[in-house]
Amino acid sequence: MLVLDGVGVVNTFIEELEKHGYKPTNVADVGLHPGERVPAFYVEDTTAHFGWVFWEKFTSAKLRKLWGSAIPNEKGDWAIQIFPTKRTTIYANPKLKMEMDIDRPSEF
């Protein structure tokens, strides 16, 4: 939680993210190709969730782009998922883009 001594520090956290190259954006606007991932935070009230923007592969012809939280749910999937159709603000750092195994995205 982004609370210090009972005081919310969300704005301070966001300022620090921006100092370190994380910019406010949304999943649709994060530029990446299948097989790449970009680190990003989703800030919800006073909680910051870390995750990745990436392309999830179902078949060689069916992919979907999403932000998935690093914390899994009870099924082992991403506990929080944000899709490009939502204009939810995330803080992403495209300079930290890296390759990933598109066939095993949960093995971040």
C-alpha cells in the first residue's frame, strides 16, 4: 500500500516512477511486438500493482495484448488483467522492453 505513517503517498510514488522512465499510458498505446514485454505499474487507490504488458498467445493465429499482474490468482493466471479496450491508466517504461517466451508468459 502507498501509505506512510497513515498518509497516502500515491503522488510521490507516481513522481518517482516518472523520474525512472515510467510514463502514464494505457495498454493499447504501449508499443511492442509478440515475444516482447514492457514493465508497468497499475495504481488502484493506494495500491500499486506491478505487471507486464505483453501479447498472450493462444494459437499461432490468435493473440491478445494485455497488462497482467505479476501476482497470480488461484488458477495461476494473472490476478488482475487490463485489456487494450479499457483506457485504464498504467505507468509503463518502454525503455525496459525485453524479450520473453511467448509460449510461457507466466514464467516471468
